[in-house]
Amino acid sequence: MTPDAAPSPMSILRIVGRAIVVALVLAGGAYVLSHRDAVSATQIKAQLTGAPLAPLLYVLAHTVASVVFVPRTFLAVAAGLLFGTVGGFLWATVGSTAGAIAGFILARYVNSGLIEPESMPKLGPLLVKAETGGWRAVAALRLIPVIPQPLTNYGLGLTRLSLWSYTLGTIVGSIPMTVAYVEFGAAGDEMLSGGAHWLLPTLIGAVVVAASTILPMLMARKR
């Protein structure tokens, strides 16, 4: 009976690297949860307004925030406050997509075949369906408002989905809620500045939120 081979230095480095990544994500998430009252869309606006390269700083902040479980809702509101309707939608989409890709790649790097979706009793079947359904299934998952987006990012990173399918589905499925919350942010900025044109973006955001909440439920019931 031959003894087990000793792990190679490279495999040890991989294990240590994965442990560090997990520790950083958990520490960041714990910090956000403990300071959630100190983080708001208006504070992001105050920090970035007038800053050079504000869109780039926003995208970087959005990417990091997505990894440590900051809700994308108030990040989209911050984009509306900062950049208005059109610019807010553009940069919120770029930021949320970058954050989703970061979470997906981190999960795939840390997992590296350790966990098979089929072995997960509750989440596993959903991930398997998403894997077989490609970008359309990813888009459908993004439309479900009760599922936290970082959880979706990490969960789909355990599958064998291609990065292209994941990215396309993420962009398509995130459009409705991004539009809604950017409109809320733009309306809030209009109100804070004393403008009178806040009602239309508020109505647009409310209609999109209602449609994004009701339609997936109706489709699921019909299926």
C-alpha cells in the first residue's frame, strides 16, 4: 500500500489563494452588513460628484460592492443621482455587469470542481436548469427580484456555463430593474435640486418595477 503523495507547492499555493479570496469576500461582506446604515446612494453621490473620472470610479465601486453583497438597487439609484437617466443607465449597466462577472469568476476559481451543482439539494436543480438553458435561463434568473444578485453570481459560477452566455444573460435580464432604479435616482436628483421634472421618471420606475415583479410570477405560474 503506497502512501499518499505529498501536495505540490503549486497546489498549496492554489489552496492558500482560494482561502485568501474567500476570507476577503467574507470580511468585506461582514463590514458592509455592520455598516449598512452608513452606506447610501446619496453618500456615493456626495463622494463622486465633481471627481475626475467619476464614471470609472463608480464602475470600480460598483464592481467591488457587488462582490461583497451590496444590493445593486441603491447602486443603480446612485447612478441615477450622479449621471441622470441615460448616463446612469449606461454606467449602472457597466458596473453591474462587471460586478457580476467578478463574482462569477471568483466562484469558479475558488470552487474549481470541488462542488458539483447536482450535489446541492435545493439550489442545485435551479443551477442545472440555468446551465442547460444558457443565456436565456440566466436572464430569467436576473428577472426574479427576490434572489440577491451576488448569490446568483456565485451560484452560477459553480456551473459550466460559458462566460459569454453568462454575460449576455446578465445584461439582458438586468435591464428592467436597472432602468427602474436609475429612474428613481434621476427623480431623486431632480427633487433635491428643486426641479419640477421628477414625476415622469418616478412613474416610469414604478411601472417597470411592477412589471418586473408580476410578469415573472405569471410566467412561472403558466409554466
